[in-house]
Amino acid sequence: MTEPLHGVVLAGGRSRRLGVDKALLRFGGQPLVRIVVDRVAGICDEVVVAVDRPERFQGVALAARLVADVALGLGPLSGLHSGLKACQVDHVLVVACDLPFLNEKLLRYMAEQPRAYQALVPWADERWHPLHSIYNRSCLPEVERMVRRGGGSMRDLLSRLDVRRLSGEELRRLDPDGLSFLNLNRRADLARARAIWRDLRQD
């Protein structure tokens, strides 16, 4: 029997660079956060959305439980902290809310890998993708130490964990166009994502 896997969608960012709330951007008539939650829900037994202000999603129907970030202002570390605390299972799939092209085949492949790690993290384009990863709940003490010290980057966290790297070869086999990691930090990213969405006729 497969071990349970819960999902955490990180939606606590202020979207300062983009200038609009990423989570509520619409693709195919739906808020992006709902698209992300639905794809994660197809893989996970339960989904949590870690958010700075739960009232942002008032009126947005989500197949998920909202949890408020406890340690505000620490970036993705805040959401990871809240999400790991909210999930009472050993392994948690963590993704950002601004990934319109999450690939369910890739997510399922990740979920099916032997779970002998603290973090299963894709390595693509010469960098880690910690907001498209699976974490063991044993990470929580290290996350809490970083929170108490005032935060830190996700890369800092990975340097303290036993990480299983998901190789470029594995990623290309399941996601040859590399769209899984296309996130929306800038207006150019949003324009590119909308053009790709149209080309894929997802509207």
C-alpha cells in the first residue's frame, strides 16, 4: 500500500514584482490557485493552501483546507512551515500557487519514488526547484530553527537536508518542454504563460 501523501500549495506571497495577486489570475476562466489545487488533489490524499491572509480567497471554491501562515514575512519558508505543521503525514508535496502548467505525470512519478530522503527536489536549468518538491516531515525542526532565526532561503534549507535530486533526464522524459517550472514572477512571464496556454488550447 502506498504511503499517504498530502499536498501544500504556497499562496502567501505579495506578488510585488508582478503587481497583481498571482493566485487569483485567471487561466481558462478559473483562478490559478484553483487550477494548481485541482492538479495537486489528483495526486494527493489531502491538500492544504498555506496563505498569509485567508480572506483573500473568500468566495473561491477550493478542494483544500486553508491554513494561515504563522511566521509572516519569511517568503516560501513561512508557507512550508505552516504546511508541514498542518499535515499529519510523513511526506508532503509542496508547490507554488503560480505554476499553471503543473504536469500530473511528473507529480505522480515523484510521488511513486522510494521515499528515502528528506527532500525530493527537481534540478533543471542549473538550479533547484524547491517549490515543486516533496518534503519529509522530519524537515520541520530545521525549518523551525530557521524561522526562529529570522528566516532564510529555500536553498539554505536544502543545504541542511538529505536531498534526493530529480535529474534532468528524468524530468525531460516526463516534461520534455520543461513547462512544469514556469512561474509568474514578472509581466513577461505572465505574457508567455498566457500565450502557451492559448497554444495548448486549454482555454
